[in-house]
Amino acid sequence: MLLIGLLVAAPLIVLPFYPQDAAYAASFALPSLGSIAAGIIVCLTGKRDDAEFEWRSSMQRSSLTVLFAWGWGIVFGAFPFVISKQLALVQALFEAVSGWTTTGLSVMDVSATPHIFLFHRSFMQFCGGLGFVMMMIMLVQDKQSMNLYNAEGHPDKLMPNLKKTAQTICLMYNAFLFIGTAAYVIAGMGLFDAINHTMCALSTGGFSTKLNSIGEYNSFPIEIITVVLMLIGTTNFAVLQLMVTGKWKRAFRVSELKFMFLLLLLFIPITAFSLMNGLHMGLGEGLRHALFDVSSALSTTGYSTMSYTSWPSLAVGVLVLMMLIGGGIGSTAGGIKMSRVYLMLRITTQNIKKRLLPPRSVEASYYTRAQGKTPIDSALISDTTGFVACYLGLFISGTLLLTVTAKCSLVEAMFEFASALGTVGLSIGLTTPATGTGTLVVEMFGMLLGRLEIFIVLIGIYSGVTVLKQKIGRKAVN
């Protein structure tokens, strides 16, 4: 509560540069102070009695804590939009969910949005990329910290000490923010836009200060800088650390990184070919759009250079596939995650080979992570297949719901819900300021499930219901 109060107040730092936005200061100050005050009250009066509730596992408790943190952040992140009357309540909640989950789908007309709100949107994405638990661990730890860290979707420890791990990730993240901002400014982008676009590219968020996103600049150098930042954002933090410390050979042995470059090498030419045939583009233009938009979809960033309404079906299909695959595990990206898709392909190949080889032949399978070789054992296979099946089930359900709420075609619904569930932010035109409440609610659930990796949300909801039942049961007994 204290941390979220401070984060909501952060956009006030732009007021000295844009004094015309001072009228909106109270819209940020009031929810910020409210969250901080609530946090202080809980700290002073709340008691932490572990024996009060019967927890079946530490994951249950951690999931509920993470779910509360994100729910609190979403509500208080939405307040500035509501208090200032920039957006209606559901729209404000949608914008906050899209911001904290680093999705990038938006219902705001950014051409008429004050600078303080543009910064608020980008800053939510920048912080959402790290996660509330990650930022909290940099300052304070307790015995539940590791469980919370894992529950928020951070599988790797970069350093022996968890606090040092969080600090190392934050240091890299901010260093890339400085480098990316400088690169954008050199390429001709204004400083305010450069800071906002770098925050959103690194967090694989995709909010833009321009109506036509990166396409507004029509600048190849800006597009290349954005592609590099998006790929940095979608790369596992542990792999980034190897690169930053000069261990390039070890980094390029990582299976997920090699798989990412393989996907780009395969699908960029296919998309370029589709655009050249369907939209009669030249080779250079086709490759330029394909490079940017395939990278944007795979990294789950959501920046775009052109509208997709006229794109050929093959190119749209490639983007949907890239959004479903998603970025690197342990990064700021969403989606199924490249590591899981790579493992599914390895498991499938292994299954086929098993049927072709003699019955008694034994093959030990491994894949390479930043930490080294890891066996593909039965527990990993079970976790991977279970998650992928659950993810695809949600994708199908959400797609069908969107066809009802948005009254759109199946292809449009597939594109938009793949974008929401993968926390991507690309839109085929369904998500606009005029979008209905039903569609926004479906997309909000998709974004939250996608960012917190499904099981955490489900376990958190189950744990919350269990706690309520226990409280009601105690009151009934008393």
C-alpha cells in the first residue's frame, strides 16, 4: 500500500516541465495519500498472526498477497483518471490494468491527453514490468519474500541473495532506460516522448504518446532502436545479466534465446512475403514492416507502424501466433513464453522418436538455461503441458466471448484476445474509446491472467474464498 501510494504520486514530477497540467495535481495526490495512509494504518494496527488461518501451502498465501497487491495497484492507478474525469470508471480500470500488466491496449485519445497522464500510463508499465513484489524486495524482506518473488512470475535468482537479485535487475533495467532514451533523442525524438517510449519498450508494454504509435515518426532509425529495446525487454533477466557481464558465449547457448532468433528468422520473411503480395509493397518496405511488427508481437510489446485492418490473412495469422508464443520466461513479456513452446516442441519430437526407436533405447534430454543444462524430466513436462493446455483453453474461451460482446468476426476476436491474454497491446480495431463495457471486462480478465500466469490468479482467488469461509466459520462458532 505504501509502495503503490508512492508510485501513483510519481507523475507529479512532470509538473515543473508542464505547469499547465497543475490542475490535475490533486487527481494524483489524493489517491497517493489515501494509499499511503491506509498502508500506515495497517502497519500500526494490523497483526500478523500466522496461526490465525490454516494455509495449505505457502503458495496459497503468497498468491493471495500478490493478487491483493495487483488489485490494490489497479484500483489506485485508475483513480487519477476518474477524479480528473479523463475516463469513466470501467475505462479507467481498463487503462490501469493495461498499464500495470504491461499490455498497452488503450481507450484514451492520446492526441488530447495531458502530459501528466501520458507519463502516468508509461510509468505504470515501467513499474509493472518489474512487478510490485520485485520493487518491494529491493527495500524490505521477510521469510515470505522468496515465495512472493516466485508467485509474481520471477523464476530465476541472479545472485545468491534475493535482495541483491532484485537490485541487480533494477540496475540493469534503469541503465537500459538511460541508454534507450539517449538513443531515441539522438535519432530525433523529443525528450518526453523518448523517456515514455523507452519505459514502454523495455517493459514490453506498448503505450505510446502518439496516436499512430511508432509509425507516427516514419523513421527507420527510431524503428530499429525500438526493435532492440523490445528484444531486450523480452529477454530473460538472467540471460541479460550474462550479456552485461560479457559472458556472450554462455548467453547464446541458452535454448530460449536461440529459439527466439530462429522464430524471427523464420517468420519475418514469411510476413514480408505476405505483405508484398497482399499490399503490393516493395521488398525493402515489406521487410521493414515485418521486422518491426513480428518483433513487437513476439516480444509482446504492442508498438505498431501501421494499421492491421488491411493486412492479408497470412500476416495477421503470423502475428496471432507470435502473440500466443510470447516472450522469454523471467522477463517483462507475456504469452505462453518461448521456453514453454520450445519445450513442447522438444517433448513432441521426443514422443515421435520414442515410437520409432527400439523399445529399450533410453535418451536423456536436456535444454540450456542461463544457469546451465537442465534435464527435461517428468515434473517439467507435466508443468509445461498443464500450463499450455490451460492457456489455450482460456484463449479459446476469451475469443468466443469477444465474438459475442464485440459482435466481431472470429479472426478479429482471436487477434484481440491473443493480444490481451499475451499482454501485447496490438489491436485490430476492436479496442477504442467507444468499446463497450462487456468487451473491456473480458479483455481485463485476459490481461490480468496473462501477466500473473493464470495459476497464481486461480490459487489467489481460491485462497481468498478459503479465508472468507474460515472467518465466517469462526464468527458462527463465537
